[in-house]
Amino acid sequence: MSVFRTPGRLGLLAIAVCAFVACGTDEAPSPAATGPQLIAAPPPPDALPDCVRLASVLGGLVTGLDAVDEAGTRQDAPESYGISCAWRAPDDGAAVGVIIIVDREPLTATDMQRAGLYAEDPRVAALGGFVAIPDGLLDGNAPLGPVGPQVIVGAVTVTLAGNGRGRAEAITLDQAVDGAVAVHRLMR
């Protein structure tokens, strides 16, 4: 496994964000449960949640936004499979998206440390994972942009992104991590 695949994943996320028009609110979602919930195997492709289920755990981040496609966009390639969902607000141009990627050759903390993309976070560590983010710097108060923090737990990566317009402008990286943790918990 090579860390050189990471820019492609970030590019996929940026493309998904550019494809939608609206955004969410500044409210953080509530994580579904507390404490470690480690899993032995990633969910199969047909068990990945659709956008309606994802919206149910993302809460205020997507409340009042319209789903671009309630079924989401699914991908299946030799190296990974996943789903992406986007929500938009036609009134203020805001957009929020989430991507779930299940890697057949998972990214590791060591890979991300070598690439300078590794960040620790107690919410993610409780699940047995870590955060991958440019420069390895996770400033929770920073605004969420088109390349959000990747919350990696085993083979599953969950990333939220926003377009920084309208209501999406108020979403922070902390809220994005909370949302990603809630999505991981949904899949357990």
C-alpha cells in the first residue's frame, strides 16, 4: 500500500464537493454512542448506509438541506468501494458532502505519519482510529472546506467536506470529526 493514493482520495472528495451547491448548519451532530466500538471486519458494499441514514446521524450539519440524490453515488473499484452523498441549500448556495471509502488495502497510521498527514484525536482513538489531514494539523475551530479531515478506522475512511458558502461557512473541523465519528458508529 502506498501513501501516494492519498492525493487521489483527496481529489475525489474535492470533486464531490464541487458537484453540489448547498450547505449545512453550524450545529454539531450528536455521536450515537459512547466508548470504544471496535469491529473486526468492514461492512460489505451492500451494507453501506444510504444518504437518508447518513443524514439521520449527521443531524444539524444537514438539517434543512436537500439531498442531491437520496441513494448516493456508489463506487466499486479493485482497490476500494464506497458511497458519497451531498446535500445543498438552494437559498444560500451552501453544500455539505460525506464520503465513505472502504479500502481493500487500508491506510495505516504509520503511512500517514510518514506522509505528514497524521493527527490524533481522542474521539477517533476511542474507535481505534486516527485522523488524516494535510500537514497533520487538526485545528478543531478551523472552518470545514472542500478537503476535510479523513477519519480512518481500520479499512473504513469517512470524510466530510463543505463548500464554505452560506450555512456551510460556519461548520468547523471539530463538527466534521464529530459527524465522521457518528457515521462510523452507525456502521457498527
